[in-house]
Amino acid sequence: MSQAIFMQLDLHLFLKDLQILAPSIGHTLFNNIAAIAISIFVAFFITIYLYKYSLYKSSFLIVLISFPHISFCIGVSYLFASSGLFARLFSLFYGNEVPFASTSGHYTDNLIYIFGLSIREVPFLVLIGLNVCDKIKLNLINRQVQALGFSELTSLVNCVLPLWLKSMSLPILVVITFSFSNIEFSSILGPQLPNMINVKFIESWYSTNQYLIRQLNSLILITILCVIFTTLLLAFLRNLSIYFLKKTRFFIKSSFNSNLLGKIFYKLMISIFILTLLVTFLLSICKSWFFPSILPDTLSYDGWKYIFINHLPIFLNSIFISTFISFLSLIIIGLVIENTNKKKLLFKILFILSFTILILPQNIMLIGINDLMNITNIFSVKIWFYFSLFIYVLPYTYFMMKQTYDNFNYQYIRNANVLGTSRFKSLFLIKIPLISNELILIFAVGFAVCFYQFLQGIIVTKGEEILFNNEVFILFSGESINVASSGSLMNLIPALLLFLLIWIRGHHVKV
Amino acid sequence: MRFLLFFIIFLFFSNFSNSSDVNFHAWGGSIVINNFISESSKDLKKININLKHTKVPDIADTVKILESDKKNNNFGKGLIDLMWINGENFHRLKKKQLLFGPINTVENYKYINFNDQSLHNDFGEPVEGMEVPWGRAQFVIIYDSDLIHKPPETASELMAFAKNNPGRITYPQIPEFHGTTFLKQIIYELIDNKSILQKPISKCQNTCNPLHELINYLKELHPFLWNEGRRFPKSVNETIPLLSNREIWLTFSFNPSVAANYVKNGDLRKSTRTTSFRNGSIGNTHYLAIPFNSSNKKSSLKVINYLISPTIQAKKANINNWGDPTVLDFDLMNSEQRQMFLKKQNIHILPKNKIPYIQEPHYSWTEAIENEWFKAFN
């Protein structure tokens, strides 16, 4: 009886919270759904453009992926602030010495959030989308449709898009869960009063206020419901649009140049990334850069000096941790895949585990790990920190390694077996050298994923153990833009260098 | 290759060699303060102490860790050795017996005036040796004198200024402590019977309702704030770039000397000046304390002794370093020590004793003010 009352009371509290949090939920759902829909739309056209014209250009995408979320958000905020770069360019023509009073409210914040999140997710979707194009044999479909006398756009919209969207379900799901658990975009670019639920989640997690602590339970449930709702809504919209296209055969006569659209989107995306990088760089080397100057008033390397003097240990430590975790993950997954096949239980468990980690909102997963840490009270915070980093590198290593093994031509190994070569020798003398390029890429992706983890330092260790990425976020709320920008740039150097090296070596990127 | 291997081994071992570490939990939002702690850390290495600054966004997070430690029976292996606190956080720690002490036994405590009640009462709570004063603060207004010739120095002048210059002022989002202090300052400005704020809020019954007056004032003010009061900076430091770019024309600080440092570093313009609420502005003291379960209490005491020594206090008070006013009594120091505190006048800072100090309201007001703000605006 008492249990039943307790359940009723919980439901009552949840409904009350739902009512209180309704404006936050509204903002969060609208912003995330809009950002995901736009990023899918843009990603599709860029994918088609890149697939048709240049795979070499597409490998540049991996350089964009190495751009940390925090640095990107900081850069975007510098562009759109009332005294930001665009406002300064405007002042060139208007002649105002003082920036216009900022009256941007929710609408502007929501727009900037949607813009930032959608642009940031495009490289990830395009990179996977290109492999999907390979899988669905896009060129063949195009040729077939054109042979029947229809335009390329007809082929793309009526035939390719439905297939492409279906194959992109998992990456889109990853983007959905990321949208509802990220703190960088929602905190730096998102609206305030009310904050998005992602931010409220962290506020409750850190709060000492009993009411907010209790509200965390409702927020966990709301986040899960939002993810499910968004997934179902997007799936419904996808099926509806496919149905609509099949029924109406819309675009059938259109001769619109879709490649031009893809090209514009691609150039625009690259420009935004470069502009973001440029503004951040200029800010990092200026002593002062007051409005309305277009270029810094005085140059200084103080910001970099400050970062090197004060943050070098944590920067090196983060590199060390990321190298260690990525390498460990590579070894473990390699051993499992090498010693099992798809029918074995361990392989299946690994698949389910990787899939679950990817689709479960990260904030909820990490709260679970923190609870486990507190309940079991075994191992130090450091070990739990490493563990929480490892489990987020694991899925990427697993899926990439699995694809590498799937693509491997086993005839070489069979030939070696016929010649009496041991399994150990075949592995080290034949298989590893043949897949070494892929292994380097998997290591680099694992490194970048680990180096850019953020919530572990906030949720699992509550600031006790953090990565350099967390330090950059703290610097951004500091008084010196110069220092924050230097930190932001330094944050992207290790992964950027790694990916640039891979890019220069001319790898064909397969994710 | 060999070099890389050695480098990795070095990093691995450097990560675990922490025999005399003192893990200092302190607010990490200010580069100026972080620099000062970093410099102190270098000094302390000479006496074989490795002071590690854990930069927390809010010390309340550390309080939560200590509460959880006690719940999990972690009485001797705590990760936090020293913390920078005051106000409601101190009250909470003291009430739950989460502090080690008394710690007023350190040698340099002799320079602290026993009769100065502002040092021995933290937001109305007697300190009783459970924390040691480290620095003083006074709530000030930092403004751009090119744009404001006569800065607002009362709540009503602030309202008039906001209405005449829409979008040019803001305050940090509650519960950030500068934001909360701004609200406390406004309450002081709005009510006649200021003594009620020195008593617990529970003593304030029906007829006394300063919170109601505060919310009414804010409701009138908010449409004229930066972003029409629909967006607030997350910390007071976030307002510094806004002030330097003239998005806003004035901001607040708890350090009367900090503007000079910002101007020197190029973060603020040379036209920056400091003033405060002329009828008196909130002043408080910030403290150092040792958690009950610190695993390195002996070294923590040495660090406290170092941080309240006349040399380091003088260094801290220097506007080229941090500019934080000292807690030491000049009468208890010798002339050589006093000499270290003499500083040049600076046009960017608030002259000493220009504005009278007002005591912080009783700690119970903090949560009440924050809750009212959340109810009204969040």
C-alpha cells in the first residue's frame, strides 16, 4: 500500500516538474529537432556533391571533425556577439563606435544554437554518408534513372534519399542523443531563462538545493522521453516524406542543379569553420581588440604564454590519457575481434554494449557510473575517470575495427596457412601491416574522441579529474578572451595534427 | 623512439608522485587569482609542498563532495586538503562538522586583530577558529568613464541610468555570488531598517518583506538590462569582455583594485574607473579552511601560515598581482612589514575608505534571495 502511494507521489511530482519545465522542454525539443533536420538536409546534398566530384575533398572532413565542440561554440559566439566580428564589419559601413544595445532574446539564441549545432554535426554525417553512398551504389542508381530519361534530381530525391536515410539511422540516432546530452552548445550558444534541459540537468546535478536535486529524477526521465519522441518524430517524417515522394513523384520533372546546392553548402560550411578558426586565432594573439576595430589593436603572445605556463601539465596529461585509452581500446577490441567471430557471445555482447553506449544520452550514462562509483566505493576516482573515458572510445574503435576486419581479404591469411605459417606470424607479418593505415586512423579517432570528452570531468569526478577540454570551458567564463582563445586553439592542436598527418598521407577515409 | 618511451614513462610517473601534495579547492574563475595561486605554489615547492589548485566553478560543489565523504565513512583519505570559503558554505560545513580545527594556531595568526569582528564573524556565523581569514572584499562598480561621466551610486540612480541607457547594464546570473551580492546590495539600498538583514530570515515576519521589494525593483529593471534581462552572464568575469567592447557600460566586482590589473593586461580600456554605492557597499572576508578528512593536514596548516604571512599578504594586496586587501592588522606588524603594503595611487581603483563597508546579511538570506529570484525569473 505504502509502495503504491510512493509511486503515485512520484508521478505527481514528475507531472508537476513537467509543468514547471515545459518552457525548457519546448525550447530543447524545437532547437534540437530543427538542428538535426537541417544538418541531415545539408549533409545529404554535401554528400552527393562530394561523392560525385571529389573524394579527396571529402577526406578534409575528418579535419573538420577534429574541431572540438567547445572551441567551435566559442568561435561561433565570437562571430555573432553584439560586438562580434559580424557587428564590427557592419560598423564599418554604419560608423557606430559603440555596439548596438544587445536585445537578442530567445529567438536569436535559438537561431544561433540551431545554426551552430547543425553546422557542427554536418561533417560527421557526411563522412558516414559517403560510405553509405558506396553501399547503396549511388552511381548505378543515378545512371539507371538517367537512362530512363529522368533528371539527376529525380534520381536523388526519389530513389537515393529514401535508401540513404534508412542506412543513416544509427548516425542520426547518435546525433539525436548527443543533442539532448551536450552541455557545450546548450550552455554557450543556447537560450537562457529558461535554460535548455541539458543545462538544467547539470545545474541540478551540482546543486545543493534540495528541490533541484530531487528534480534531477524528472530531468532524467524527460531527457529519455525527448530522445524517444525526437527519434519517432524524425522516423515518422522520413516515412511520410518517402510516402509523399512516391505518391506524388514530386521533383520528377525538375532540372534543378542539386550539385550546385551541395557545392554552396560545402563552401559555406568550410567558410564558417575557417572564419571561426581565424577569429579565435586573432583573439589569441591580441592584447586588446576593442570594438569597432576589425583587426586587433595590439598584438601579444601573453595568452599563449599563460596557457603554456599554467596549463601545460594538464594538456600533456590529457594527451597521455587519450593516447593510453585509445591504445588500450585498440588492443582490447583487436583481441576480441581477432579471437571471436560474429556468432560468439562475447562479440554479440560487445556489439550490444557499443550500440547502447552510442544511443544512451551521455549525461544519464555518466550519472549511472557516478552512482556505481559511490555505491561500490572501490577504486579511486582516477580509475573511474579512465573507465568512463574508455567506454566512450570503445564504440568507435569497435565499429571501425569491425569494418576493417569485414573489408579484409582473408585469402592472404589462407595462403599463409597453406604455407604452414603460424597464426601469430600471419597476424604480425601479414594482417597488421596490411591494415596498418586503418589502425592508425582508428587510433586517431579514439584519441580525438577521448581528448574531447567533457562530461566525465563534470559528472563522474565533479571536477576532481578533468581533461584540458574542461579547462578551456572554465577559461571561457574568465575575464580574458585572449587566454580563452589561446586555450581553445591549443585544444584542437593534437587531434588536428594527427588527422592532418593522416590526410596528408592521402588516406581514403572509411568510417 | 627511445625518447618517446622515456617521455611517456616520465609522464606516467610524474602523474603519481604526490607525497606532499596539498589539494587546494578554490574558485578558478579569475586568471589574476589563478596566477597568484600558481606563483604561491612555486614558492611553496621550496618547503617541499606541492600546492595543487583545483579550480572549482563554485565551492558549493566541494561542500557536496565532503558531505558525500562523511556519508561514505571516508574520515581520513579525503582528496581535498584546503579550501577557500565563506558565508553559507562555511555555515553548512561547520554545522555538519565537516571542518578540521581550530586552525587559528598557525604562527602568523598573531598578525590578525582579535577584536575586529568583521574577521571573526562570517555572514553572522562565529568563526571560532574553524577557518582563517585570508582576504577582504568590497562590492564595487567598474565603469567606462568615456561613456558615463556620473556613474550611478544608488539603487534609484541605477534604475534611472538603466532606463536612459537600455541594454547597457547586467549582472551575473543567480546563484553566481557576485549576482547574489548585487541583489543583497539592492535590498540594503531599498529598505530603511537595515538591521533586519543581520538577523536570520526566520525573524523577519509578515510586515517585513524586503524580498518583495527587491523582486518589484528587478521586475522594473529587467526590461532595460542587457538582452532585455533574458540572458545573463554566467560569471562576473564574462562581463569584462562585454565592458571592454562597450556592449555594457558598467559591471560589478568584489575587488576594489581589480580594474587596474585588467587595464594593465589590456582586458579593459584606460578609461575604466571604479566606484561603489555611496551610502555603503557590502564588504566581507574570505577564509581558508581544512576539511575534516584531509589526508595532509600538517602541510595544509603550513600553507595557511604561508598565505597569511605579511610578505604574501602584501604581495596579494599589490594591484600588479591580485590587489586583494589584507586581513592583517598594521598595528601588529613592524615598520618593515608595514612598508611592504604601501602602494602607489592608481586612477582605476577605488580609493581606500572612500565608501563605508556594510556587513553581509545573515547567511540565511542568501538562499531565500536566490529562491525568490528563481521563482520570479527562471
